[in-house]
Amino acid sequence: MRHRFNLRFRVALAFATLGALVSLLMASSQILATHDLGQRLIDETLNAELDDYFARRQRNPRSLPPSTITLHGYVQEKESENETIPKYLSLLLPGRHNLEVGALSYRVAVVDNKDARFFFLFDTTLQQRREEKILFFIGASIVIVVLISAMGGVWLVEIIIAPVTELAMRVRNRRPDVWTIQLDEDFSSDEVGELARAFNLHLARIHAFMEREQAFSSDLNHELRTSLAVILNAVEILLEDASINEKQKRRLLRIDRAARDMEEMGTTLLLMSREQLALSIAENACVANVIDEVVEKHRFLLKDKPIQMTVLTDPTLMVSADRGLLFIIIANLVRNAFAYTEQGQIQIVQDHSSLSIIDSGCGMSPRQTESYLQNHFRAASPTKGWGIGLSLVKRICDQYGWTIKMTSQEGRGTTISIFFSV
């Protein structure tokens, strides 16, 4: 998935990140500027004190260096060996230094003047504490700015994506049979308007495709029904002929069953091609009665196979569905079980909420089981099966909100269960 988070979160995160970066940049500049300004003021103070002390020392060579709460001075005469200074100052070279002495911080100016070295120390402890407070307040300000930026992003994204949200709502609530409404009527000629126009073009293509498909389905259904009616009438006439033998009669009955199956399949496919029609004609159908009818109709597939069949039904289960579609579901599953089982047993078990068909047939491999609901899937045998059977069962179950599950082991059999939403 390319975008894991929604648009609101991404915009809020972008605003928060931008606010954090800008605040951090401004805070860093302010901290550096404050520190540099404080350093300059301290250095100017040290320079002023040094100049003042040099002037006083010129007037009075015995003048003592300053010694206050914030400023300390030391003089090291080069020719005098008795002059002592703190050890932490003895290694400092001329220039400006930052020095830590215990819990105190100093800015040290070391200057050589004539025959002496002067050490002036300015206590910067209070200055550092003030900088720490400023840093704390700046950090808190960054957090506040980030929060305000995030909330502002959430607020702005509601305004920014409002046209997109409205367009999505119109597309989502648009009825499939309403094609006259243009989506771009209330949108300006911006990116959203361009998107609405693209939707209009796409929907127009879908409409044209649906019209062609419906015309094709209607024409095909009419021609197919006409041809099947001719076949069924011819078969019926031939079956009434007393001169045909038993073998010919069985073949005619087989043609009759195939033609009627094709007629039922065509009706079902036509219903499924129309999104709401099948649901609109729903009725209360007795699952047990449909099972009995399907088993009797397909019993010929067992022929002389050494198969023990068990049928257990509960006649109290009524489902709100079209009986023809329910018949197609059960007929496909039963037909597959009868066709793919050469010996063993077949169990058809229907209780108060589900239907299970268990066979000991050829079964399927794990790869086949994963794709058993795809269009035109066939099981192991190349000579049996109904190419659209299982996928059609899945489509009908999805349309009614039923759940279908399948477990199979190659060479050991298959179990298919349907759980009705009753």
C-alpha cells in the first residue's frame, strides 16, 4: 500500500513537521544570537576593566586588580617568583577562554602587558542559568508551535479537501440507473473539477458498456431460449414415439436434461448480470425440498458406482432467496460431488443454519483449493466439471450474504459448506 495513512493525518504531519523545522531554525538562531551577544558583552566588560586597571596601574604600580562578586583579577609578574596564582590559571595562554571551576563558570581574559601577565575572570554562572531558562522556554514554544501547526493542518485540510469529499460522496451515492446527473456541474475548473469531468467520462463509458451488455444478454437470452424450446419440443415428440428402443430413449432423456440445465443456467446468469434483480424477487425457499429435488434430478450420475449416499435434512430451514438461485447453488455442489466420486460415500447434511456436502472423491491439491472459486475453474479431471459452477456459487452466496467454505485433500475427498444468514 503506497499511502498507509489518510490525507488528514499526512497534512497534519506535514504542518507539524514544517512548524517544528521553522521553530527549531528560529530557536537555534535566537539561542546562538543570545549566546553570542552575551559573550560579546562579557568580553567588552573584560576589555574595559583591563584598560581601566592598566591606567590605574600606570598611575600606581601597586594598584590591586579588581575583586568583586562577578569579576576577579590576578597579576603574574614575570620577574617575580613569589607571585602565586591559582593552578587552573597557570596553563592558560594569552587570549579568551571559557573555564569551569567546580560549579562555577568563568570567562577568562589573559593579557601580557609589559613585564606582567594579567588574568581577569568574569563569573558567567548566572548568564548560563539565564541561557538555560531561555532554552527551556524556547523548547516549550517549539512544542506549542508544533501542536498549533498540527491542529491548524487538521482544520485546513477539512477546508482543502471539502470539494474532494463532496465529489466522493456524490460518486458513492449515485444510483446505478441514474446517468443524467453531471458530477462537474457544481465544481470550478480546477483540479477537482477536472477530476469530476474525468469521472463523468468514465461513467459515460461504463453506461455505454452496460447498455451493450444488457442488449447482448437480452438478445442472447432470447435466441438461446428459442433454440432450447425447439430442442425440448423435439425431444418431447421423440419420447412419445413408441418405435424408439430403450437405448435411444436414454439418450433422448440425456439431451432433455442437458437442455433444461442449460435453460436454468441461462436464467441464472441473466439474473446475476443484473445487480439488484435477483435480490428483489427473493422468497422464502425450503432448503430441504430443494436438496431432495436436486438429488433426484442428478441421481443418474451415480449410475452403478459403489457409493453409499446419506441425506440428512431439516425441513424447518427457510431462507429468503430466489428458489431458482438456491437450486443452482445446491445443484452445482451436488453435481460435482456425484461426478468426481467414483467410490466410497457422499454425505449431504443440512441443519438449522448450514448445508455441508462431503464426498470421498478425487479431491484437490492445495493450489487448486486456493483458486477453486475463480471463473472457469475445473478440478483434477479434464473430462468433468462445470467451468463457471463454483465461481457462480460464490457470486450468488456473496449476493445473499452467505458464507461458503471448502476443505479438500487430494485423493481423499472434498467438503463444501454453506452457512446461511438466517
